[in-house]
Amino acid sequence: MTIPQTMKAVVQLHDGYSGTATGPTLDDAAPFLELREIPVPQPAEGQVLIKVAMASVNPSDIHFIKGEYGQPRVKGAPAGFEGCGTVVAGKGAYAESLVGQRVAFVATHSGAWAEYALTDASACIPVRPDLRDEDAAAQIVNPLTAMAMFDIVREDGAESFVFTAAGSQLGKLAIGLGRDHGIPAIATVRREAQAEALRALGAAEVLVTTAPDFHERFAAVAAARKPRILLDAVGDQNSADMFFAMRSGARWITYGKLSSEAPRLTQMGQFIFMNKRIEGFWLTRWMQSTPMEQRIKVVQEVQERFATGKWRTDVSARLPLDQVVEGLAEALRRPDGKVMITP
Amino acid sequence: MTIPQTMKAVVQLHDGYSGTATGPTLDDAAPFLELREIPVPQPAEGQVLIKVAMASVNPSDIHFIKGEYGQPRVKGAPAGFEGCGTVVAGKGAYAESLVGQRVAFVATHSGAWAEYALTDASACIPVRPDLRDEDAAAQIVNPLTAMAMFDIVREDGAESFVFTAAGSQLGKLAIGLGRDHGIPAIATVRREAQAEALRALGAAEVLVTTAPDFHERFAAVAAARKPRILLDAVGDQNSADMFFAMRSGARWITYGKLSSEAPRLTQMGQFIFMNKRIEGFWLTRWMQSTPMEQRIKVVQEVQERFATGKWRTDVSARLPLDQVVEGLAEALRRPDGKVMITP
């Protein structure tokens, strides 16, 4: 296969961090991104070059391009953490062995919103032929996060768990895991219209955070279903209030920040007397701290769930590379699905 | 020894919890406590009766009588968690073996602010004869808390730790431990007048929270000394701000709540990307979860420190039982020492 000298890519206009914390929403991508023709990157030792078939847009991508993520931006480098495609070049024995394979990947060196992406061979997962591109391109960030966080729920041993902003793709994956393992989710959403779909996926309860009796309803549900884990991507006062309404030993595990509120800790004594905790989950740290063997097991379970239809990636919009800068903000406003980028 | 039928005791006027969270300060004890002549309690199986020599007043006592502690008040029962005295009766083999011994104790069944206290034999620690009553009466709550929390610091492996409201007896104990183990404290206090004494005890830095440049100074000290553990009895916005100014892996360990502020979590992303945590420490839980063998080792180290003068309980006021209700609030306002109650 001939690899061209240059490629189309959606590149970042800024370096480093912005210092803001405005959440994973986007009014307009143009201040942050630009379509450019740039050189195709070359693999160094241990790296592979991937011809991108499809890339997904995760909330972490939006945090990142706005300079609000846990790693710094690089001006002029392509954006995009996740995608799938075919390995077309590699350097080093393992990297070369992947050439010709269809893989899901996290882009560690040159982003996925481009015709070609560059990443560590260890950041690629060979994909079963029976998986759609839509599922392969969104197979790592959300599914592994769902699996790893659900492991926390399983280890906790309680009979249910709380999941906020549960209408997200990640929420749907977690609800499905809860249903299949008999530890159903207590889901919260902002709009009543989202509730029915989540009940159909197996959520034990769906509470609407904007309802006037939300706090009373949550207190009743927490008393009846006894959750101790709060998996939270919102980080607003509702999240804090739920945490303080939960039983002894409750853990507020934050993995995202949709709200720009700075929630108040109104019941500090509960850390002391009720052994409660606030902590964070970051997939990058999980990847680094989890042994390869366990990660492979989790990946196999992920692919099995997609192949058998237990999980499915819903797509809300598809954007060719040359429409990303103009179209991304609008595409992200469509509910109930992922935005996919295709070269 | 003849045990009388009745005794003087400072008893609680209320049951259960108040629902307030106003902190361990006291304007007036009269709404909460009353001096009464009540029957001397009788030991049940595994319990001992102690003739109280001296009882100490801890912040947890004040939280408790105000109905703001982790266990409910009992109307008509004597107040007071901690003291020392001589065991005069016991039921069961181990309890009987303690009769005649001088012990430090935590009162689990009938409080220490009385002529006699009733507690589990397992809540008593025989006291070396070379220890003063002042040190024996304050030997459990603060010293074991200091030792147990300092173990968290040691396990963390960082080169310093942060201790708020460090002018407290507990703060002084922790500073001494830090000095002796080469992990010096970064102490915070509210008044400059407290700083010199804490430097003399071995604090690496003493910062005054009311100073206009407190935040800048803390940031500089945190960058230079790299603490990851914040041991905090204040729970205000300063505590939160310090936590967010600390490095990756920082843990805010709350063990008290001197402030009535509800601090804001202004940097939720740090839980995710910097692996920070908020958790609580409660001596009661530590006692329940720590093997007897380890507790004995810690107690021996505590007595050794008092006996050799490495630690010393400073006394700010002494109150006979019949002056507690009128005198407690005023006595607690005296700085830099513990209030002791003597029958």
C-alpha cells in the first residue's frame, strides 16, 4: 500500500492548558480547530501508522481541544483520541506484526481526526471482523470506562449504584452491565423524555434532576435500594446532595464535569462518621495501573458484548473531515448518540 | 472499697441528634448539661466501674453534647468521653482482673464527667505509674488520633504534611511526631501569636490563615515541600483551597469541623486527572478496624512519649464537677491547653 506524503487533518490552534473549566460543550469549534494539509507522520520504534476508517467524538475530546483536559494540547497537531482503522506501517517486531490488521486505537502521538493517525502499538486492539466500524471506533474510551467503573460497583457489593447524566453512551453501557449482572442502575437524567429508553435498557429507577421533587424522590430510592457508589459526570450541587443522601460508606466517583457549578460540601461530618469518600476515575490511570492480562480480558468481554448486540453504539451524526470545524458544534447538540468522523 | 449508691454527675438534657452543625464551640453549657445526683451504674458482663480521677474535655465532647457527633445523645446520662481513674468493680474474668488498677479509658456506657464512669473493660488502658493524671486523662482520644493519622502520613511517603488548626493539643502532638520521624509539619493557625510555639515544637512552616498573602504563601510552601496529606479539623474554604493547591495524589483527610462554612469544590477535575481524594478519619472506626496487637503497640508508644516528656498535655483550666455547667464555656475560651474536670 502506498502511503501519501501529506494528509488532511483537523488540527489544534492552541498549545497547553486554557485555565478555564467550562465543561464538554462547544459553541463553535473554529476558535480551537482548523482543517489543514499536513505531513503524514512516521512511526518511531514501537509505534504504528493507522489509516483511519472512523473516529469518534468523546466528551474528553471536547475538554481537550478547549485546554481543560488532563494533558496539554499541541498546536498544529491533529485532535481526536479514539478511532478505528487499518495499520499500514509499524516499527519494531510487535508493531510490524500488526500491519494489515483492523484495530481500535487510542491515538497517543498524532490524533484520530485525520486521514492517518500515529500511536503506540500497545494502544491498539485488534478488532473482530464481525464488529461494525461504529462499534470499533468507540470501543475503548467509553466501553473500558464502563467496564472499569462497573468493577468498582461489583467490588462494593451493594445492590444498586447511581449513574448521573445516564443518557450518555457511557450511561447506556453502564446500565446494560448493571442489568446483566443483577446490580441495576439508579439513573439520573435532565429530561423526562430520556427516561423511557433507559428503563428499557434495564435501569431500576430513572430520576429527572429538574423535577421539583427530585431530592425527595432520590432520598426514597436511596433508602430502598441502598446504593453506595455514585458514578458522576456532572459535578454539580445535585451530585453533592445525592452523595450526602446516600448511606454510610458512600463513594462519589467523579469521571467528568458537565456542570460549571462548584458544589458545596454541606455535610463534612459524613466523611468522618459515615466513612464517605470523594475520588476520581480516569481511564488513562486505569490503563497504566491495570495489568495487561486483565486489560485483555476486559477488551474481549467488550468485543463480545458488541458482537452479540448487548451493547450498541448509537450514532447521532456523521461528519467528513472537511466538515468538522463548521459542523461539530451543531452535531454535538443532537441528543442520544455519538458523533462520528470519517475521512 | 465501699461504692456509694449515688454520685454527682454532669448529665445531658437532650436525646439524639440536634440536626445542627455549628462546630465544637460553646456559648453556654446550661442548655445542654445539668449537675445531678444519680445512681452509680452497675457493671454488666465485660464492663468495669471506674472511680474517676480526672476527665478531659475534647472537641468531640462538645460536638456530642450539642447533638452534632456521630452517635446519639442519651438524656439523663453523664457526658464525657475520656478520663483516667481506678477500676473499683468489674464483671467477667478480664474485667475483674482490672480491679484496683489505674487506667485511662474511653467511656462507652456512662460518661466520664461524673464521680464514677462505666465502660467496657476493653476500652481501658492500664497506665504506667510514672504518668501524671493530666497525661493519663488525655491519653486516648488525641494521642491515638495523632498516632493513627501520622501513620497515614508515613505510608504516604512524602517529605512533609499539612496540619490545620495546629495550635490544638492534637496539632502539637502531630508536630512532635513529624519532628521525631523527619517528616515535618506545615502547620496553619489563625493567629500569628500561636506560630512561635509551633516552630519551637518542630513545625517546618507555620502559616497564618488570616494573613492577606496566605494563599500565595501556601502555594510556595506546597511547591517547595511537596506535601500530599492534609490533616484537617477546620473544613472551610481555606482547607479546600489548600487541597486544590497541593500536588497530584493529594488526600484531604477531615477529622473535625471547626468552621461552619460549606466549602466549594472549585477544581473537580483534580479528582480525575490528579488522583486526589477527600476522606475522613474517626478514631472509633480506627479502633474497630485495627488489630488489638497493633493498638497495644501504639498505646505503648504513646505512654513512652508522655513518660519521656516528648509529649506533654498542657492544661488551660481545671473545673470541679459542680462548676462544669457554669464554667465550661468560659474555660474553653482560654487558649493553648486542655480543660480538665475533677470530681
